[in-house]
Amino acid sequence: LSLGLFLLADKRSTEAYYQLAFRYPERPRLLYRENSPYQKVEILELGDEKLLFLNGVEFFSRGELDDFNFYLSELPARLTRPKNVLGIGSGSMSAVGRMAPYSESITTVELDEAVVRASRAHFASEHPSQDFHHQVVIDDARRFLRETEEQYDLIILDIPTAFTLQTGTLFTRDFFRLAKTRLSTHGVLSIYLTQPWSR
């Protein structure tokens, strides 16, 4: 009984925190939480929308973050019509769903299997259709790039902002050089800046 009350109080306090921190007009409902070895993965429901948070940072929602996926993944795929794509990081898998109509196959490399589980359970509508060739590899992106012999027409970096050492190591010159070795002759690397650009 005590454990049940604690879990309920913890759930309610988490929902209250997100409502206050993000100034939502109503209290969101916590649908999923998992503390993986890498991060805290949470999915909340706000009205008819589902939100993905990694370590308390909003990683997927409609609006600006949905627009982000258009520019990071769909637009490069539309312009290059890649045969094969490598996505580093998974989140809700919405980037995969956006690129699928313009590519032949997509490989997603994700370090944290908890994010993949959460995505499959709660964001199935964001994924490509079952007949599309999409594989998920649970691995460290650096190791994967060092060991694969595949050349990709498009590589996208779809990971949380570099607030931690874990993700910060993927926004380095060495990592970009490594990624370049896995690009085809006319391949494109799509990344985002983690702060506003200024001259």
C-alpha cells in the first residue's frame, strides 16, 4: 500500500512539475517513464498530443519541434532522394517517418534501447509503414561508424542538444570527420546548431 501511494504521489508531482515548468494550460498525464543507464525517458499526454522528454528536455511535440524534424530530415531527403539513410538517434522516430517517402532504406543507430521501447509503444503513428525497410541498431554511434563499411547518401544527427558530455562528444570535429568517411560521393550530413547563429 505504501509503495502504491508513493508511486501515485511521484506520478502526480511529476505531472505538476511539467505543468509549472512548461506553463501548460492543463496538467499533462504521465504515460511512460523509464530510468535507463543513460537518461530518464518520459512520455506525457497533453490533450490529444503526446510529448517525449529526455532528462526533462522536450524532445518531441507538435509545433516548433515538429518543424525541426522537417528541416533536419524531410527537407534533405526531398532534395537528395537518398538510396540509404543513417539516422543517429531515434526519439519518437518521426524523422524516419518523414524521410521514408523519399528514400529506399533507413538505418537508425540509437544508444538507449529505452527510447526505442518508448517510441514503439507510444509513437507508432510517427513510424514508416511496415513494408518500408527500416532497421534499428542499438549501439554507440562512434563505434557503429568506425565498424560499418556502408556508405550513406544522407546522415542525420537526431540527438538531444549537447547539454551533457554524452551528447556533446557527437558535436565535435573528430566525429564529423568520422561521419564524412561514411558518406557516399555526393552524400549529405544534416545537423543542427545547438544555439542561435550569429556573426
